Amino acid sequence: MTVTIRDARLGDAAGIARIHVDSWRSTYRGIVPDDVLDNLSYEEHEERRRRIFGTRVPGAFTLVAEDERGDVVGFADAGPERKDDPEYRSELYAIYLPPQARGRGVGRRLFAEAVRRLRADGYAGMMLWVLADNPSRGFYERMGGRPVRTQTITIGKELAEIGYGWNLESSDREEQED
């Protein structure tokens, strides 16, 4: 799959929302309660995305992977870490691909560009929170992340999360993988 990684634009909101909802439904079925997944709305996620674009946190950014037809086939959100972690000052907030784009290098390219941008902004460490039962955890491990934190969150029920950490100063994993 040939893709271009670029900064997201307001016009990408619907595509990002569709990927977000579809990814949650396909990845978290059996992990997150069905009623939570069944009640996800493309329209609500699109509106939320439009609000994010309108009230951008300083240093935060959204990247999209665009295919040769101009369709958004993945996205990543990153920026300053949100919980004042003493070691990991930046965070990969989200990285999502529709099922048909997985395993084709799109996630690696989004990840690599997010890391490149965070490094360019002077960050030495990056954190990512992921549900402990997420079947995609292996991706983060292949990208060089190591489990460094745990927490419990509530999404219809209590769920365990694992915080993966990367030392961006010594990590060149994204160049090796791309």
C-alpha cells in the first residue's frame, strides 16, 4: 500500500472518526463491553475531532496516512505527555488503522513520523497507554516500547492499561523498521 504521511486537516475529520470507531469495534470487541462499542458514533467522533482541531494543545499534532486515492487510511495523535510523568515528557496519544491497512507498514510509517516530530520538538522520552488485552500490543513492542507503567481505567467496566515507554534519544527503531 502506497501512502503519504502528512499533517491532518479539518477536512480529514470524518475519515479519522470512521477509522477511530471501526478500529475500536474491531480491536476491542470482547475486551470493552459491547454496549460501549455499539453506541460509538461516527458523527460524535467527527464532531469531537473538529473540536480538537479548533482547540489544539500547544505542541500536539495529528498525522494521517493518505493512500494513492486520497483516502485517510490511518492516523496518529501525539504531543506533550498529559499526566506530568517525570520520565516520559511526550506521548503517542493514539495510533489507529482500519483492519485492511494493518500489516502493510502504514502503522510503522505513522509511528516513525510521530517519533521524528517529537524528537525535533526536543523530547527525549515518549509514553503510550494501551489496554492490557489489546491484541496489537506486540506492535508497540516491535517498535521498541517497553512496559513501564500500569493503571486501571473505566470504559464501561474497569480495565487494565499498560504504559509503554521509549527513550527517543537512543532509539532508532523507526528507521530500522521503515
